[in-house]
Amino acid sequence: MNTSVNAIAGPSRTLPRKSARPFVSADNRPSEPDGIFRVVLITSGSVASIKAPDIAAALSQSGDIALQIVATKSSTHFCNQQTVDAAIRKSFGINEDENLPEDFGVRVWTDEDEWSDWKKVGEPILHIELRRWADLVVIAPCSANTLAKIAGGLCDNLATSLLRALSPSTPVIVCPAMNTHMYQHKFTAKHLRIVQEQLEYLILGPQGSGILACGDDGPGKMTDWREIVFTIENFASMHKQKIEQGRMSVVPQRIHQPQQPQSTDIRNGDGNANGNGPDDAQPERPKTPPTPGLPTSTVLPAQLQNMTIGETNTDTPVSAIPPVEPQGNANETSIAHWKKMQNETYWQVRWWAG
């Protein structure tokens, strides 16, 4: 999208627009914060990829969230450029016969784009540009195959190359989705442990029970797509508050002369102190202001500490999404649980305190 939500100057129009090709992060992300939260959604070869267009359509309603989609080859059987365009068009209530710009919608990037948009050394490389652009990466759904690749460090397609090149400071949410027996396989537990403990990715789901596409009944079903949207919007809200806190911490620098160290009060023979009188007293040195752009504390601001999942900034538009029915072990997939699981102080410093 290079509409309002992908434009350099921030929100200006309503309809989402696809980013131009070849994709260059600097053309879609300003050097200074603009209030836009940028999300890369990775879809992999699970039937749950049919929910990706719904996620894209919901996020497109927000003027504060920009989205790019990266689809593996197998996932395009369920989610592709046409299905995403149709879902976004429907979410805006636009009829098929209405004329729209050719770049309307959200771009779906594939492995072919990685190679077709690159011709020679010096030109932008798609997976590098996408990792420079992203504030958050969400893998929904994450199939058993893609999970195994990530845990093993493989990077043989656009999605896994992006993840391998991603900065450790960029949060990643993994939404597993696979057959019950695949989910209960010993390798799956091992791979989830690696991505959670070593890569420090956040695991969202899967659902503890339910009828899968294959007909089996058990765990493995991807977290409800509305819950995924809900979580992304909470990340966007926290990101916006972090930016505001950063701006508030910037204090104008004042020029001052350093105070000279006072000499020992040695009195001469007539009992008077050495010196030229009270006029020589040095003024008190002003307090040194905080360094602009750097956190002054490892403790998260109070309004973020008290923030619970579901809260959003009143100035931040959110998409109108039907409420999600509470599911068993809902806290297991909440941000509060992640904070508890990884130690709240560490979680704050790792993701949201700089």
C-alpha cells in the first residue's frame, strides 16, 4: 500500500494503495517517525491462509497501519493478489463495476517478485527492503514446514530470507496452524521452543481444540483471524505511545559553562579566605538534559504498564471487527501472558522501552 498509510508524510487518503515496484523501503518509510505502524504479514502453506484476505481487509480500515503481504508458493493456492484485492474491495463496499486506480489494495509479494524485480548489483533486494520497512512481522498461518525451516535457519524463499535478515529488535508473531498430529509431533515442540527461546519470537495459538479442515478434531487450528487483527492493533497502539514518549523526552539543549571545581578553603595569616571576594562564586550548573532519542529509563511509562490487551489510543482509528467469542485459555495467547512468560521487565526493555 502506498496510500495514506504508506505515504511518507502520513495519512492523507482513505483507500489503500499498493507499493510501487521495485519496492524500496526509503520510498515508503520516512527517516523520522510518522505515526504509521508497518506490518509484514507472511502466509504459508496451510489451509488457514484463506483467512489472510480477511486480516488484510480489516487492517486496511485503519489509517495508522500499513501492510505488505509475503506469500509462500504453496500459500498462493489459498491466498493471492486476486483474493486479497476482492476482500479489500468488499470491506470498502466497492462494487466490481466501479473504477478504481490500478494500484488499489495491498501488495502480495511472492518468490517470483524477489528475482524479477532485481536485474543487477546495486538494485534493491526485496527481502532486505521489506525487513528495513517492517515494524512487526506476523506469520499467519505458520505451517509445520515453514516452522521447521525457521527453526533450522533455512532461507530458501522470500519469507524465510526476510526472517533470516530481520533485525533482532523487530518483533515477530508466529501463529501455528497444522493438523493435530503434526502439531503434537515431537519436532513441533522442539521447533516452537527454538523460535521462542532462541529467536525470541512470540507464539500466538494455536486453538486448543476444534474441527480442522481435514476433519480431525483437536489442537492445531490457527488462532481466530480477528484475534490476530486485535493483537496487531494493540501492538500498533503501543508503538504509537512509544513514539509519543520519545518526543516528550526530547528537551531543548541549553548552553552552559562547566562549573570550576572549588579549591580547598585555605586561610591566610589574617584569617581571610583566599580569593577575590563573593563575586567570584560560580553559578550552580544546570542539570544535564536527557539525550534526545534515547530512553531515560528501562522502566516502561506508566500508561503502557497499565495498558491491557484491548485498549487502544482514542485517537487511533481501529477497524470495525465483530467481537471474538471468548475461547478456553484465552490468556495463553494474550500480550499479558507473553509478558508474564518472558518476565515483564525484560519484555518491556526488549520490545517497548528501546
